[in-house]
Amino acid sequence: MKKCSCSFGKKLGKFLLKFCGIFVALNAVIFVIFFFDLDGKLLFNVVEPFLKKHYDNMERRDVLKEPYDLNKFPVYKYDD
Amino acid sequence: MKDLKHLIFFEKLLQEANNDLVKQGKADGKRAIGYTCYFMPEVLLDLPGCFSVRLRAPGCTSPDIATYYLSGRVCHYARSLLERALEGGYNFLDAQMGTETCTATCRFQEHLQQKHLDSVDDMRIIDNDDFFCTFTDIPFKNSENSYNHFETQLRAHVLDPLHEKFGIDTSDEAILKTIEAHNEVCRLINEIGEYRKLDNPTITGYEFHVIQLVSLTCPKYLILPYLRETAEEMKTREPDLKKNFRCKVVLAGSENDDPDFTKLVESCGALVVCDRFCYGAVESRIPIEVKEGQSPLRAIAEHYLKTSNCPRFMPQDEMRARKKRLAELAEEYHADGIIVASNKFCEYWSYERVIDTFILKRDYGIPVCSIEKEYINSASGQLRTRFQAFVESIEIKQIQEGN
Amino acid sequence: MAKKKLTKTLKDFWNGKPHSGEEGGRRLGDLYEDKTGLLKHREWRGVKDTFYYMYNIWGYNYVHMVLDILKFSNNPIDFIKGTWRYRWMGQTYLPVIHWFERGLQGVRGEALRASAWHYRAMVSASIHQICNFFNADTRLHGGKENDAYRHTIFANETTCGTLFYPWKDAGYQYLPMEMIPYFVTCHVNSHTVLNYIDAVQSIGLPGDPCPMCQAESGLFVLDDVPDSAPIIITCNEACDASVSTHTLQDWFANKPLFALPIPMQFDDPLLKKYCMNEIEEMWKFIEEQTGVPFSWESMKKYLERQNKLQRDEWEKWEVASKTDFYPINGVAQALFRIYSTQYGIQGDFWEEASEKVKKIMYKCVEKKINPFPQTRHRVIAWSCAPLYYSNWCTWAYNCWGLNTIINMDSLMFDMEIRTDSYENMLEDMATYHMWAPMRRMAVGGMHHIFELWDYMKRFNCDMVAMYDQLQCKGMQGVHGLFEDEFRKRNINAFWIPHALPDSRTVSRAEIRRQINDYMTTVMHEEPLDPSLLDFDDSMTW
């Protein structure tokens, strides 16, 4: 019983230690990203140029070819 | 062609706002009422006892003080008007009938409005104790609600102040009588303008522009005899045997009270046969019709909204119909192309010009020359090159079409 | 000596470095990378504020951006598709946290907490709009017009959301066409909008009309407006260029379009009836197009919520004007107000943020906490602000102690709308619409722009930051009179030249230089943080 409790305690202790370790490590990583503005640097130097290239090369509808119909729509007047 | 008898006189009248006929009108004891925009019905400012003067600032090339007040980034027209006002050029005015139809001219007119700011009061731009300035709100649509609104506005901000301050008779009878005189001016201008539809027109765009402008800037009762005589003279005027133009064009666009601009276009070989711009005759010289049972003021309110093709109208059907109207004018006046000219900083026409340039060419097959100009065109060399190229392109098109 | 140094180091670690420019001050300007405006590292604001910022602002908002997408989107895949399709989406909204950073730089304590809630609400409302765009966009759904499409009404961004409350309970969504693709993007990432300005100029529009309108048209030229609604409402807010913008938009969108003109000379009592009729006509158009009648209950319900929000704002302004305990900085005040009034009550975001801010504000009042202790001048910012540098006031406080208390845009829709009867509501609605942003003061009779003196008094301000939008004809047209009046009244005022969204016309550095010059040559003051006087952020978002 005693042995068992000790082993459970050890396991719990290990788990807590591991959990705390992961928690601290995760927070440390997040803190590094946050503090050194790594998110901003990634977005500015990698993501935005990539997306810009994509949007610049995208095929777009030539809106100047859109018809300019005179009678397509009714006259929207409601006060007569 | 033989010179028009009164052309030089007319040209002289356009040299300054306070011209000989305006002075004579004032000497006759009449009140001079200034305005800038088509939406201010000139006919109401021509009621017995007063006369309308559509403001111009001829020869104003460097509006320095006005640029301090309005900055160098609003249209040259508004700045020139303010400069002229600051110089004392409009001191003859007894009232200014303002409209907030475009921002720049509105701001100019607000500077004339006294006593709502210490600085403006100090400025006392119009040195005339009787002077006042009112603003009329102009609708953006053609609808019953707009007509009702416009009629109410004209009563409250034009007729009532004229009556209260100057004792002007604003009865229906007086308005009807003024409409008659106004319609005579319209009839005469249209009669003169009809000659532009001839195969070889007997009047140039420049001459017509001058005639139209004097009708806007002088007391009607004083200019009428000259217009009658000119209309009579036109009946027998012979064209030059050889056509002295290479193509005919409609001149459309924003504010243009500079006949020298029309002259510049024509010197490049393009005869201006139709003038669809602010200060032009296409809209402003359509006679006012008073229907049976209609009050004359109501007729005026409807007339000025229905006849205008200003890009300020917002409804979808009206926005789109404007382009068709321009194409119809080109056909009616047998024009080979259209020049769309907008004043620098004119926001309405900057956009309208873009659409006109594409749609008129694409949907109506009409060549379009799209230019931006100043109120006073000092950059005439550049414009000349543009117009010459346009004329050549029309000629090439005609050759290709076998005409 | 060493002990003193250690004590200071520990103190700086715990509290953050002091604001002032003395030896050992925080020197925020040194944090910037050259040109990009990125940070070498974020500011150490002391233990409490740094970790508050990291967890409750930076982390919280990253997580909540995702949660908002899940909450407002019918299908999150549409969000990804939309990001790939629309430049304004992909290029802009990724750096949104940096938008927080720029606005909240140097801000500490309660001001940091309260101002961030304003930002949070704006992000949430923006995601709400983005999701509504994508839920209904036919381009993301194989050209099909789905239920969301049929329940969306497009409007020009200056047509305020209030007008569409009557159809809200029937499931209709008002979507200001340009607010997200243009207006918000300029604040978050000012690069994007340049594409739209260039696009419209490429088809022949000159460069001098208002750049806001140019960008609004350019969105259509580049075909970058989602196809999310069957109908469009436009209005003439705020100027000539706005009217003209619709001529291009009408052509390129090619949909049923109703124009809602708002009269200009709004002081004139004769205008009201006309304006009320115009609004009613617009409602008839919506009824006709949707087949759903106007609902007074729906209108009343949302108006009452909006009125409550307005009263909250007045409460906040009362504290801002009469005390030094108002915890919102200049940019958070201005943007929250303009976003919330323009979009209207379309979700809970504004009310939630307002409640939280009020709580923080009353804590400041009770405990007499001055959130901006380095204030040297209480500034009122007048006219329309540079969108690409809306956070200039954060810089101005950090560098010079200029605390922007209120601004013109905040004061626009400054009224409640009566809900006791339809007639009263309609009458107030007309006034409300005529008091729209860039409208109430900028047009409709120049005397309203000169209400500045009254507001200076009301908000207890001693200095004016006068925005000088170089392409706004209305504001340029009163430039000289302002100069005259400032001199005559002996008011300290500096000009901020700018071109609304276009950072190429007047750079941020130039704006700073103008303010620096004024503060040194006219005011003869020394900067609080000299490292912020001159730095190169020409390429920044």
C-alpha cells in the first residue's frame, strides 16, 4: 500500500513536473515569439510578399467589359 | 465668313463681370444678383427690379490671396472667383444666391456670407451694405419629392429674401412675365445655335460661346436687342465656300466660361457645334414651359431639375441616361466626336469623364477626347497637341470608313 | 553605485522604464527596425503590464480572431477561400495584432486595458462583416446565390447601418461595401489600398479627387468586391466625389441600385420633410426588393440598444472632458466611435466593450488614477484623420505628452433617436443621417466646422491638431479662415497634412516632422522621449 502510494505520488509528481515543464516551455516559446515580434517578422517578410505575389498574378474579370445597359433596371421611384 | 456685327462688343462685355450693361442695369436702379450654378434658376433672379449675373473671373491667372483661403488644391474657377471678389470685382453685387452644388464654389460663396465668423466679417469681401448671401439646397434626383423640395427652397431662399430685402415683386404674374422674357432669350439663342447643325455651319463655336455667355452675364432686357439683331443677321450670313474645319465636335464637361478655350479647339480644326457643359446653352436655353394649372414657380423647379444633365444626379437611370444623351447630341449636331473636358479638381466631372470616355466609344462608336484643363488655360500648347491628335484620329477613322 | 544601478534595474524590470527622456528612460524609438517599423523587440512594460499585454491582448486576440471566425462564419472553409481570393483580406488582416501594437505602444496600466477593449470590439465587428461577405459571396460558392446572398443588402460605407434595422430581425444583413475592403484595411495595413488607388487611376481618373473615393472605386476596378448581395444602396455622404464614385460602382456592379440623397444645408428646417421622404423611399425600395415589410419592432429594438450605446459614450465623454481619469487613448477613442456608429448595432461587440471600458473608467475615477500622467496638453483633433497614421496620437503622447482627448469624427452622430413614435423616429433619423462622419462639420454650411471652439471648451482642451486632408475640397476650402481664426483667438494649433489612405502623398515621418517643428519652434518644448523624434518607418504597415 505504502509502496503503491509512493509510486502514485512519484507518477503524479513526475506528471506535474512534466506538465509544469511543458507549460513553462510553451510559455517561454510564446514569450519569445511575443517579445521579439516574431509573428510580425514572419508576416512582414514571408507571408505578405507571398500573398502579394499571388494577388498580383491573379486573373481578374475585366470590368471595363461590363455592359452599361440603359433599360436593364426599372426606375426606382416611390413618391409619385 | 463676314464678322458678326456685335461680336467685338460682346467680347468686350466679357472682359469683366461689372461690364457696361451691368453698370447700365445698376444705373437703371436694378439690383444685381450673382450666382454660379445652373441649378440657381436665373429666371428668378431676372424678376422686375433685379437682374442675374452668372459670375466669371476673366483673366484671373494667379489667384494668390484666394489660394491662401481655399488652398491650391481646389478648382481654379472657385479660387479665381474669390480672388476677383477680394479685388473688389464683385462689389456691384447686391446679393449672391448660393448653392451647395459643388464643394468648391460653395466654399467660395460661403466666404462672401458675412457675419458668421469674426474673420469673414472683418474681410467684408463684398463692399456693399445691402449685400446678402443665401443658400438653396438642391436635390439630387428627379422625383416629386425633389420638385416639392426645390420649390420650397426657391420660395424660402430666393423669392422671399428678394421681396423682403429689395421689395421685388415675386407674384406669379411677375414670374410669368419674366419667364416670357427668359424664353425669348432662349428662343433667340437656340435660333442662332441651329446654324451649327448645318453641313457647313454659319457660326463658329467660339462666336456662339461668346453669345451664350453674354446672355448669362448681362441684364436680359439690355442684351435682348443685340441678340435679336444677331439672330436677324444670322439669317443671311453666308458660310465660307471652303470648309475651314476638319471635323465637328461636341464639347462636354465641367465649368467653362472661357471662349478662348473653344477658340483653341477650333484652331486645331475641330469645329465646336454643341456645348454641353456648365455655362453652355444645351440645357440652359431650353424654354420654360408652364403647364396648365401649374404655378410658375413649380414649373421652374421642375424645369431646372429635368433639363439638367449634371453628373451630380444620383439615381441609376439618370446616371446611365446621361451618356445616351451625349450620344444623341452628337447625332443631332452631326458631330464626328466628343471632347470631354473637366476642370482640374472637379470631382464630378473627373469621374464622369472616365465613364464617358469608355462608354461613348464602346457602346455608341463615337470617338472621345478626354482632357483635364484649368479655368484659364495657360497650358495651351499641350492641349493643342491633344486636340490636333484627336482631329487626326477622326480623319483617319473617316478614311478607313471610306467617307 | 552598483547597488543603485541594481535597484534601478529591478525597478525597471518590475515597473517598466520611465516615460521621460532622462538617462534610463524607455526610449521607444530605439525599438524600431529601420524602415519596416517592425520591432526589434516589444517594449518591456513591467512585469504586470507586459504579461497582461502578452496574455490578455496579444494572445487573447489571436485566439478570439479564430473563435470569431468560427462564430460568425457559416463555413470556415469560405473564410480561407475568401482570404485567398481577396487582396484586402489576405494582405490586410493577418497583421491585425500589429495594429494593436501601433495604437497601444507605450500605453500602461488602465489605459492599456481599456483601450485594448475598444480594439477588441473593432476586430470582432470586422470579422463579423468579413464572414457576412464570405457567407454570401457567389464567387466562393460556384456562382450560386445562396440564402445568405438573398438576405444581404449592400450599401455604400457611409450609409449608416441604423437605416437597415427594420429588416434585421427578418434575417437581413446590412453590409457596407467598402468599410472592410477599404476603410479598415487602411488602419491595419496601409499597403493594400494603394493597389486600388492605382487601379482607378489606370483607367483615366486623375489623381486629385478624394483618395478615399478613388480607393472605393478602385476596389471595383480590380474586381475585388465580393458578390454578396443582390441590391445596392448608395448615398451622397460626404462629398462630390462620393456621389461620383457611385457612377463607376454602378457600372461595374451592374445591380439594382437605389440612390439615397441626403440634403446638404441641414440647418435649414425646411429640409427635414424632404430628407424623411427620401429615407422612406429607400425603405420602400428594400421592401420591394426583399418582399419583406418594414418592421417597427425590429427598428425600435435596435435603436434602443443604439441609444444606450450613445448614452454610454456621453458618460465616457463626461469623464474625458471634466477629469484626467479617462483611460482611452486618442486612436482607440476615434476608431471605436467611427466604427460603431457607422456599422451600428449588428452584434454585441460594441456594447460588451463599452461596459468593460466603463468599469475600468470608473475604477480610475474612484481611485483617482491618471492613465496618461505625462499629459502636457489636452488636444482636440479636428477634421478627417489620416487613415494610414491613425495612431499618430499614440506617438504624439509618447514623444511630446500631447494627449488627444476627442476628435471630430467622434462627435458626428452625436444624438439619440426617439423611439416613442414612428414619426419622431423618422424625423430624428433624418437628422442622424445628415450628421454622418465627414458630413456634419465638413459640409452643409461652413459655420459647423467652426464649432471647434465650443468643443475645445467642452472637452477642456488647450491645443488643436488640425488635420489637413490635402484632397478634401471641403476642408481645403476653409484652410485660410482657420489660419485667421487660430491667430485671432490665439489658439495653439498644428496642422497634420495627409491624403487620407494614401501614405505616399505625405509620409508618417513628414507628419511627425511637422508636429516636432511646431512643438520646438512655437511651443519651445523638449520632447519627453527624444528617440521618437526621427525614425524611418516608411515601409511599415
